[in-house]
Amino acid sequence: MRIILFFTIICLAVGTAAAGQNQSIIEKLRVTPAQFNRGTGLEIEPVLPSDADQDYEFEYRWFVNGEENIYETSADFPGDELQRGDQLTIEVTPITQDGERLKSFVSQQLTTANASPIITSELPEQLSGNVFSYQVEATDPDDDPLTFSLEDASQEMTIDGTSGELVCNLDQHQEASSFSVVIVVKDPFGGRDEQRFKLDLSFVEQKGESNE
């Protein structure tokens, strides 16, 4: 009975050691940003145990939709090589200071999110004449078609949903000293951006004169 018990303990110890050799020293991969897209790209950081006894170098292999991208071998993957919905996996191999290659860590599948549009235009610095006009401009990293709208504005203010041209007749606001405006641009996949401002008419002179 003692011999059998001793043999069982030895087998358990060997099994535990073998299991440790089959695990990567990398515990997980930290992805920044967590919701990446074509506009942001992403960066990978291997997370090691707190008691890791040495520094490691890392070898990176990137797979997009199941195919390896042989040109990207660093911890960063550029957004301009991604499309919305692309599936990524990353294989990271630790290398010791002595050049020994340890067991690789393979990430779970990561999905490229939709990139929201960005309003790039700035408001006019002057109010000129009796009509306020503003050409809203926006870009979308995914090159999606964009639509423009107003969520907070006077009834007399309008915006073209396709071109983004905003127009307001100031003659119809003589009784109001100021009012808020919220311009919204959206893509077809739920992405949006806003531009908020207050149009102050306190010092606007009619007759077409320019006013600060």
C-alpha cells in the first residue's frame, strides 16, 4: 500500500509539471482601445504574472479574417489596413533573454467596430448680413454616406440632410437674443457626432453689415 501511494504522488507531480509546460507565461493580452475601428487601429500589450523572473521580448503574428498579415510584426496594427467587421486574432510568442522561444499565446477573436463620423468644420467667426449660413463638413473613416440633421434649433433654421448646408434667416429672430443649436451627423451603422453652439444675436445689425 505504501508503494502504491508513493507512485500515485509521483504521477500527480509529473502531471502538474507537464501541465505547466503546456501553458504560456502570458496570462492575457490587453487591447487598446477595447473598441477599435478603422479610425483608431489597435495596440496589444502582453500581461505577465506579477512574479515573472525576467524581461521578455515578444514576436507578434497578426491574422485578419483567418489570413496572416506578414507585413505587420509589431504590437501595433494600423487602422487603415482594417475594414468594419474584420475578425482579428493575434499570436504572441515570448522570447527569453537567452533567446529561448516559449509557448505562444493566441488571443480570442476580435472584431473591428464601426468608426463614427467626425465633424471637421468650424463655425464662422462673423455673422454677415441677415442670413446665417454654415457649411457643415464631416469625414467618416469607413467612407460611409453621411446624413445631417438638427436636434435643437429654431424652426426657421434648416440643414440639408445630404450636403450639410445650414441656413437661418436672422430677420425672423429679432425678438430672441440667442438660441442653442445642435448639429448631428450620422452614418448608416449607428455612428454619430455632434456640434453644439449658441447663436447670439444681441449685437447683430441688420442691413447686411458684418458683425463680430
